[in-house]
Amino acid sequence: MEILIFAVWLVTYLAGAVWYILYLIHMFQQNSYKPREYREWMGLHVNVGRLLGKSLYAVVSLPLVIVGNMGCFVAACVMNGMTIWVNKPRKAKKPLVYTPRVRRMLITTGILYLLILAFVLLPGIWMMAAGGTVLTLPGVMAEPAYPVFRNVEFILLLMFILQPFLVLLANRINHPIEQGINRRYIDDAARILREMPELKVIGVTGSYGKTSVKYFLHTLLSAQYNVLCTPGNFNTTLGVVRTIREHMKPFHEIFICEMGARQVGDIKEICDLVHPDYGIITSIGPQHLQSFHTIENIIATKFELADALPGTGKVFLDYDNPYIREHKINKPVVSYGTTGENVDFLAYDIEVSAQGSSFRMKDENGKVHDFHTKLVGSHNVQDIAGAIAVAHTLGIPMEKLLYPVRQLESVPHRLQLIRQGDRIILDDAYNSNKSGFEAALDTLSMFRELRILMTPGMVELGEKQYDENKEVGVYAADKCDYAVLVGKEQTKPIQDGLLEAGFARNKMILVDDLQEAFRMVNAIPGEKQKVILIENDLPDNYA
């Protein structure tokens, strides 16, 4: 019976450990496989508490085994069951993808576990065999056959506590292998591009707006050219490599390459691969400050795209953005915007309704054109203006762009207008920056229906996180009728900003998750149709 209970305990312990490892590797993947960002994620106080919670029951379980009586063994098995429960995979917004890299990390982590256990257990087994003594299990008998077995529980306890670092160790061990594999893929992508000398490459980057501009530009340029763009959020070097290797065809004339960055040098790395002919910088703001640390680093990184352009290339800049407008470069510039007169392409007279947006646009020659789009919000118009500037400069007449602009579809979760029965949803769930937040609030304020803001706030803003969130709280006070805030502690800065601006406390609803938020929205009284702005939906490593 004792051996059976011990076996049950060991199996349930290992099951909890496996679920915990899968969770940690999922978080490592969410942090772009970057050890520094993963360590910073672990260091956030909310995540320290989450990690302690996921290991607490296992930590309690092991001392119970050491006590050694039958009741403690049963209690230890129950604790292991709780460990399995708190670590079991749950529905994620972006589930763990079992890529070859993840599978290699799992294999390496498993080998590390086995090696550590072997290191602890084998000396005792060897001593037992040499002395001819029958093996007795630690904790089951008061006197184990050899003292070396007394260390097993302590080592298992230490391994569980240190599992977040075991992921980093596995990644470090695999690093030379990953580098070699990545180099082979990168070289193959570079070969494909060399074999297409006529291909024009357009790089798109920015703190926000780059994915929208990429898709808008793809639609507009497709009116005249064969165009390939990086899909979804494929904006890292390896994402670009995968796009080239899997989707690039000899008939493509233009490649639109979205370029994301979380640290200095990321944009340059992509540019060294694709060698862009044109570039567009959609925005610069204090996003990912947790990894960039300063706004100056963000500016320098985004302008790595401009630095990589040839002398004959052109960089398209959003002059509504002061960080971009005030940065001096020595490359030909085509400017666009919605607020200033001194730009090459100016969108103005913007009108927004539930049916979409209309605006006038002055081209580089001063000629005015009237556009209409199904998309809502001045922020979308700003991104469309950038796409129009690029498409027109690459030879497409403005008149030929009127219909494609009218046909533009919302990029999912980027101020996407969705009608659901008697309510309208403005889905801006992918946005997590102050400028975009305020632009979405401006759009919400234009509706005459009951206006509801639903948000968990913004993250990855480093030391500015409280101030930036409080400022959008102040800004939101007269733009919405109700504010549904997801996370009582997470949204404390927004609460403070709303109250400081005179927002009614009884119109501020605090909830724990998005599901509860929708239940509370449904319970808000009133006969008016509801318009709900979903502003940012935290990724799994923050939610």
C-alpha cells in the first residue's frame, strides 16, 4: 500500500510539473523567445504572485512526504492534485504553438529533469546494490536504507521552485542549435530575394498602426501590381523569413514587409535581410518601454528602416507624430498627416458615422480628392492616408485609388466595427498605446448611442505605466457614459484618472475578466443602443 501511494504521489507530482513547464514555455513563447523579456516578465510583481500560486501546492506537498506517515502521504497526493488543477492548460487568447523550437525545448527540459533525478538517485541505488540491501522508500519507512535518499524530496522541491529558470537553462543549451537552424533558413530566404532583382520591397514599421497600414497598402497596390505582404503578426526576422520561403513567387512585383521591434537592432536585422527600397514609419510612442527603456531607443530603432534605404529610396513619414516630425534624416521624405498644412499628402474634413468615414485628401500637387471608407475613426483615416501616399508615389493615379479605399476592410481587432444585434462593438483589442487609445475614444465620442468603454488598461510602459494609464482615464471621462474596467488593481490608474476628471463613480464598473465585463454591459439599463469600445485585451502573459 505504501509503495502504491508513493507511486500515486510521484505520478501526480510529475503531472503537475509537466503542466507547469508547458505554462512557462508558453510564456517564453509569448515573450518572443527572448530571455531578457522573459526574466523581466517574471520580475513583475503580479507575475511573481502568479508563479508562486502555481507552485504553492507542490511546495506544500513535498514537506508532507518528508514527514512520512500515511496521512501526510494522502494529503501530499491531494496537494499534487491541486497543483495539476492550477497548472492545467486553459483556453488562451494565443495558445502555445508546438513549433519545432518548442518541441526541442520540451525534450531538453525533460532530459534535464532526468539527469538531475539520476544524479540524486543513482548513488543510493549503487550503494544499495553493493550492500545487497533491499530498497526502502524515503518517507515510507522511518529509516531509509541509505541517507542519500533523504535528499530526494529536497531536490524535487528545489526543482519545482526553480522551474522558471529551468526553461532559461534549456533555451541556453539549445541556443547553438537554434542559431544554426535559423541561419540556414535566413540564408535560404536571402537566396530567394537575390533571385528576384526586380522585386520592390516596402518596409513598414511603427509603434502602432503598422499592421493596418500594411493591409491597407496591400489592397491599394493590388489595383496595379502583384503584391505579397507578411501575414498576420509575422513581423520578426524569422516571421519574414517564413513568409519569403513559403509564399514568395517569381511573379510577385512588390513585397510589403512589416517590421516589429522590441529592442534596438531588431529593425536593422530585418533590413539586412530584405534590403527595402521604400519605408513607411507610421508612428512612434512609448510602447514596449519595458524592453526599450527609453523613448530615444524607440526612435533610433524605428529609424533603422530609413537608415537602411538606398539613396534612391523614399521614406514615408506620419508628420502628425512629433517624434517622427522632429527627427532629422538625410533620405528623401514624403510626408502625410491629418493635422498639419506642411505635408505632401493631407487628409482633412474627416467625418465619422456608423456607416464609416469620409475625408478629403490633398496630394503633393495640391489637387483635392474625396474619399469614403467603411472604416471608422480618424486614426484609420490617418493610416489610409499613409497607404495612399505610398501607392500614389509608386505610380497609381489617385482616381484609381477611390474604389480600393471604399473597399478596405477593418483589420481584426484594430478599431474594427462589428454589429451584434442591438449593439455596436468597436474592437480595438490589439491596441495598447496612449495615442491609439485616445484616438479610439475620440471615435467613441462621435456616436450618439450609449457609449461604453471596456478596457484592462495598457502594459509594457515601464515607469510611465501609471501616468500613461491615468492620463487616458482623464481623457476618457467625457468620451464615454460608462467605463467597464477589467482588473481592480490593473486599472487603478485609469480609475484615478476618471475620478479626478469628475466621472461618476456609479458609472464605473470593476470586473475580474472579459466575460464578466460583457455580463455587466448587458445589465446596464437604458433604451438607447449600446456602443462598446473594447480597448486593449491583455495578452496571456499579462491576463
